[in-house]
Amino acid sequence: AQTVTQSQPEMSVQEAETVTLSCTYDTSENNYYLFWYKQPPSRQMILVIRQEAYKQQNATENRFSVNFQKAAKSFSLKISDSQLGDTAMYFCAFFGGSQGNLIFGKGTKLSVKP
Amino acid sequence: NAGVTQTPKFQVLKTGQSMTLQCAQDMNHNSMYWYRQDPGMGLRLIYYSASEGTTDKGEVPNGYNVSRLNKREFSLRLESAAPSQTSVYFCAGLGGGLSFTEAFFGQGTRLTVV
């Protein structure tokens, strides 16, 4: 069974600085997808970025980028130039396997301070 | 397009009562999921359906049943509600349609069992 671990329950960062959120996962699959979702206080789940395991190049979306280390089963999210609107819960998720599980980590609560 | 629609948004039940949470999607998703979200626990998978007519247990299935009536609808039933089932419930869809690799979520249902 796949597992997703986020070891940082809470983090804070000053506005305009850079922060990295950690995520590790465990799987025996070779083909899978990894995601970072953002959940603001509104509870809405918003896709931040995704990475296909077969792609070696790290995904980037504007201020958000990932460091995908397949061998180490690590998938961290870097947020550059942090903004107050980045304050939210961030969830790492894994999708893959023959049964199509979509599994989430426990989340990291990020606070951006002015 | 409505996307993924959950009903109701809020519900209060007495211990022992039953209810069904409805989820419908118009995005042609093949896979659909039900999660519960509790503080500090992230999103835990209750049940999922990889395709119409199939359902499988997730991490926390006890006390719940599901039904994939057709491709659009995936309902979650609590037969005899317990206070431990107080939580926020999310339905999600993934695959098929516009995007194979992004899960779309409903707005969530806040359930309180007293």
C-alpha cells in the first residue's frame, strides 16, 4: 500500500521569502503522479502543482516548484516570494497503482507573516 | 459546468440516525473518492470507485457504505451515525474528461453527530 508522509505539521515564513515543504512517499509502483494541493480557510481544494513520475524534469508553476527525487521517494514544494495569500494548509498526494488510489499526507499548515 | 457537487453542505445528526451524502460530477471522471478530514489527520480515504460499478475500501471504511449508481454519482451512506463520524467529508473525481491527472473536489460537507 502506498503512504504519504508530511513531517512538518506547521511552518511559517516572512512575506517575500522562500519556504520549502517536505513530502516523502512509499510505493512499489514505477508509474504514478504526485500533487501538491492547497486548502485555504474556505476549505476549497486547489491544485498547486503536479509531477509525473516518468518525467525527470521538476515541475514549475510560477512561484511554485518541486524537487522530485524518485529514488529517494521525495517530493518537496518550494514557494518563492511568499505572499499573504499563500497562507493555507498544503497537502501532498500520490496517485497510482492498478487500483487507482489517491492518497494524501496529513498536511502542513503554512503561515505567511507580513 | 458544475464540476463536482456535494450535498448537503452542513448536517447535524443524532447518534444512531442514518443519512446519505450525495456526490455528482459532470466531468466524465472515471474514478471517484470519498474522504474525511479531521484536524491533524489530513484527508483519509474512506471508499473509492475506480470505475462505474466497482467500489473498494480505503483507509477508514468502517461505519460507511458507498454506491456508484452510474458514472456521475457516488454516494456515501452512514447507516448508524456515531460521534466519531463528526468530520468534514469531501468527494473527489479524477480521470477521463478534461484532465486525467487532476482531482476535482466538491465543496465539502460538515457533519456533526451529537
